[in-house]
Amino acid sequence: MNSNQVWELTGTVASTQSAIGQHDLQLTIDNDSPNSGAKVTLGKDAVSLFSVESSDDAQALADLYVRGNDLIARYLSDRDKFDREIYWRVLTPSLPAGSFALEMIYSLQTDLLNTRPNPQIVSTLRVQDVSYWSAVGDALVGQLHWQQQDSCEGCQLMMAKLPNGHHVAIAVYPTDLMVMELVRTGEETTVTCRLNADFLEKGVIRRTRMFALCVNSAVSAHDVASVAQQFLDSDTPLTT
């Protein structure tokens, strides 16, 4: 996948746009708060991606800047003493029918001893159909691949068909995820990813990665899994 999108930053609001087939895609992030997430509109479909729920919802934005194709937001908290950074990276997968991909890296650090941040990343969307995959193989030697399964139990990748025919896939790097939960309320489905960062020691930087892919109906599930495989195969940010 290649990074060739450009962020537009107006105050604390960042945006980028693309096209998928005959439809325009607009992505907007209000960086005043990490729980705002990324708002995506694609034709008549709308999705909210990667809203951060944490022990402090009143975190102050300390820094915001664009570096190449990365948008970086840093937040400080007087309440729970965590230093949080969110890296947003727009990617263009090599799919002939048009697609848009977003990677989010969530970074946590603290000067406190033996803390429990318990972060959750929440996405909301309206779905007509959902399919699930889990990563099988050995993560330690980088030999993982996606395998489709019948239920959401233990999954790390889900693909949803939206009401107007587009598809959205959401994945979390397997070792960064404790559990992915899908709950439907009325017409909306909430995807909650409980991250593997429930315990954090002083001075350690814990980084976790998420990935979302938007495609049109001409793209097959096999193609989506192939693009998500590139996410599995990519270099992981080190936890230090």
C-alpha cells in the first residue's frame, strides 16, 4: 500500500478526501478530543471510526501536526496522568475498483507505577451483512494469515456491507487486541475493540494498531482479506 494522500488542517479539524468508484469519500477528524474519532461519509453511507474511550474523557490537546502523510495528535491528562498520542495514516491500497484505507496507531505512556488504562476503540456503522476473520499462525516470526470464520468470537477482522452497497472492513493487529465485540442497537452496530493495554508500567510506551478499509461493492471479500494481509505483514511499531 502506498501513502499518497494529503491532510488538510484547519484549526484542530483535519480532513482528507478520495473517490471510490462514482462516489466521493470525505474523512474528518476533530482533534479536540480523542473520543471524536474519524467521521467518514461515502455517498449516502456514514461511518464513525476509532473513537478512543479511556479513563479520562477530558484530555487536553497538547500538540497537533502533520508529518508527511501522518496526522499526529498528542493529549495530556491531569486526571489519570497518561500521555496519549494518536497517529492517523491514510493509505491507498492497490485495488482496481477504488478503495481507501486508514491506519490508526494509539500510543500510551505514564510516569506512574503499575497503572491500568483499559483503553477501548469504538466504531459505529449501519450494516446489512457482516463477515469475520481471525489471524492464524505465529505472530512472533511474522507468519500470520487471515482465516474466515462463522462468528465474531475471537475475530480480529470484520467486514460489513453498508446500506448503500459499500463495504467497510475493520481490523486490529492480533497481539494488540483482547476482544472485538459487535453490538447492534436499532439500525446501528457498535464495534468495540478492547486493547491489550490493560496494564502499563512507568516509562513504557505501549503502541497498538488498527486498520480500516472502505471499498465499493465490486471488491470481493478475498480482495479485502488480501489488503488486510498487508496490514498483518507490515512492520509493527515497537513498544518501548
